[in-house]
Amino acid sequence: MIFTCGGTGGHIYPAIAVAKLFRERQPGCGILFIGAEGGMEETLVPREGFALETLKISNYQRKPTPKALWHNVTTLVNMAGSFRKADKILRGFHADVIVGTGGYASYPALREGARLGIPTLVHESNAVPGLTTRMVEKKVDRILVSYEQSRAQYAFPDKVTVTGTPVRGEFLYTRREDARRELGLDGRPLVVSCWGSLGAREMNKKIARFMKRECDAGEPYRHIHATGSYGWRWMPDYVREAGVELAAHPALDMREFIYDMPRVTAAADLMICRAGAATLAEAAASATPCILVPSPNVTDNHQEKNARVFEQAGAAVLLREADCDGDSLFETAAALLGAPEKLRAMRAAAASLAVVDAAERIYAAAAEIQAAR
């Protein structure tokens, strides 16, 4: 088995979840990951005990600037080399199935695998296909998607199977009551906000204003905010400029990262966040209502399309980044937290979007092709 992925945890963790099932169900099965040189996979994959080969990969930039054009020339050169290395890896490993879960790093292995006649599957966690999925759609044997609504996005719907996106088991099985007790929460609602592992400068500014509104209202909520690694540098100044001294407001808990995210998500009454596929899969698994502010800086605006799925199901409120500020975020949150029936309906809607056996479904699709080979 070869798993190919890279770039973000949203691509890597689903592959790891399925690889663990193969290791458990087929102990003699050889497993190899192919990822990007310098990517998160260089840390995450070996930590789980899997072998990793890397390819030199760079992304494609759409801006028509000289710098972007030169970057894209470099990308083409890297891609040519990655095809040659992927071909060598595949021939040497004798893979019987290749599963790609997204990111530029998965394209060379999927393309070369299909060319060599190795059965291939690609998993697309977003509501609309990303660039890599578009490029391999005609070549792969199976396309695995997160949402039934996504089926119509593909030219070959007979290849499409709805599997959901795998999440860590803790998101599925952490009980809300246990999580709130372990976090030492009182009876106030818990708001959780985060903008990804790096942090988003403008959204962190808006949360600083949100915190000021909380303080002015007498701290009606407990609030855990993750700034992200870059945001951690800026956020203390933004909060002080907004007129908030965190030491005087213990209900406000500002962190660089939320390391116990399954527990915090389970305990939350409301999450304010981006609309990446992995984040939404975790929110659904935890049945957590959301205010979603999709990143406007992603390919094909796919985060807004992900968010629309949750909005249409009644699991989330969608606010565009350009259309909201700290005040409107606070007022939207306050309206939801003041409407328990609405929150209960949103929680039920989020739970209805969760696919609790997503890893099993991907495993079954891969094992079926493996057995037929």
C-alpha cells in the first residue's frame, strides 16, 4: 500500500487513519507514504511508525506577476523531477494500491501509478475538487468524497463514493459533560475561536474587539482563543489596544495553540473558525455549532463552498471575512448563545453531517481494489 499526501494536516491525518486500519487488519501489509520534502508529513508520518519517501514539490501561484511566473517555472522543473522519482519509488516498492488524500505532493505518485497500471484512489475532503483532484480525475479508479452534494462536481460520477473525512476517534467519543468537567468550566457558555495553525492577522484583530465586547458585557461567556504561531506575536498588542488586560479577565483564555482540541471542541457551545475540510469534519464529529468565516485566500474559494454545506444543513452561520468585524461577530455569537433551541438544532444538524466510519469506508474501498488486483 502506498499513501500519498502532503501540505496540511487535513491531507495527512486521513491517510494516517486509513493506514492504521491496514496495519491493524493486514499485519503483513507493507505501507509506504510519499509526501513533500520539507512538509508537515516529515514529522507526522514517522511519528506514527510509517516509512516516508519525499518528493521535491512546490505549489502553483495564480498571480500574473514576474515573481509568480518564475516560481511556476521552478514548480514545473520540480514536477518533472518528482515524476521520475515517483516512478522509481513505485517500481521499487511494488505497490498494489495507491491512495492519495490531497496536496500537490500526491499528484506525481497518483499520475505515475495510474500510468503504470496500479489501482489508484483519490480522496477529496473539500466540497469541491481541488487542483490535484481535477488533474487526476480521469486517471484514477475511484474518487472518494466527503459530501453527497459533491458528487455532481465530477465528470465521472460512477467513480465517486461518499466516504466522509476521517477524524481522530477522540472527536467522536469525548462526552460533552466529561470535557466540561475536565476543563473546570462553570455554567457559562464556552466560546472557542481559532484561525488555523499560523493564525490570520485580520481575524485576530476582530477577536480582540470581540474580547472587548465580552468584557463590557460582564464576561457572560468563557472564551478560549488560539492565536496561531504568527498570531501569538501580534495578538497581545491587539488585545491591549482594544482596552483589555487579560490578567484582569480570567474568563478569557488566550493560547498559541489548542493542543487538546477534541476535549475543547466537545465542551464548546459555539466555535468561531475557518471552514477547512478537516476543521468541519471535527466540528461535525463533536456536534459543535459554528460561526464560519471562510478564508478568502484559498484556491477556488473552496472554504466558502465547504461552509455552504454546513450553512444549508443548519449547522453553522456563515459570515464573509470582508463583511464582518469584531462587533458583528460578537452580536452573532450573542444571538445564538441566547437561543438555546437554535443551538440544539444546530448541534443536531452538525451531528447529522458526521460520518463516524469514514476511515472504515476508505479502507473498504481500497481493500476492495486490492483484493481484485
